Amino acid sequence: MRSRVARERGALSVRLTLGLALGLLVLLAGARDATAATLRKGPWVQNVTRTSAVVMFELDAAAPATVRLREVGAREAAGQAGQQLVRSGPAVLHDVRITGLQPSRRYAFVVEVDGAPGAGAAGVRADGEVATAPLPHEAFSFVAWGDSRMGEAPHRALCERIALEAPDLILHTGDFVNSG
């Protein structure tokens, strides 16, 4: 038969072990929130065709993401039915190919990191727009410019003007930065 002191030591040992385990779980949960991925660059769109586009973005830590896409001007009443969701596994640099698009259409997209439905502690949210390439007989609008590496104010004014025009294609010819 164990002595009272031995029983108390055993109980104390169990309480300490449980307390340490609980503390470790709380610490790990807090560390996950503190290290949640944040958006480093993007999103940006590339490799646009009549029926597809690639949405890219870079995070500061590997995490899964979802790109939600809907046609601009599509009736909001359609709700989720008019949306396309493309999931991307855990990565730092995401390269999300979206297919099944229609030519000469504009699509709004939202990037959701960690599945967060909005910006906040649980994840990151960023949005953008893409215009698919037109059919051969259709007209389209575009802007081409370059040498924007110096003069922040003129560059900002030019970008704001381009945004007002909402061209189908924007082509930058180079020299984004002074060196590098």
C-alpha cells in the first residue's frame, strides 16, 4: 500500500504533466496564428488566353489558397452558382491556372489564403480582375508604356489614368527599377 506522500507526489506529477501539455498546446496554437502566411507580392495575372488565365501570388510562408472567380456584370442573384473556385495546395509561390473561361469577357477574382472569407487574423484576402483574349475578329483596347523606374508621382498619375480606361491588355516594356 502506497503512503499518502507517495500518492500526493503522483497526483502532483500528473497535474504538472497535464499543465505542461496544455500550456504547450496553447503556445503552439498561438504560434500558428503568429506565423500565419501573409501576402508578399501580388496577385498578378499572366498567360491569358481566350479560355484561361494564370493568377500568381507570393506568400511569406507556405499555405494553401483558393481563387474565387466570377464574370464581371454577372447577376449577383446567381450567388455561388456563377462562381468558379480553384484550390491551390500549400506553397509560397502560387501559380493557379483557371480554365473554362469565355473569350472577350472580364472576370473578377479573389485570392483567399488559408480559406479566410475576409481579411483578418485567420488569413489574407486580395482581389483583382482579368480580361480574356478576344476572338480574332473582335476589337480590344490596350496600353503600352515603359521606363517607369523614376518619378513616383508621374508614375502614380499614369497608373490612375490607365485604371480609368480599364484596358483589356496592359503591356509594360521594361525598366521598372533603377538597378537590379
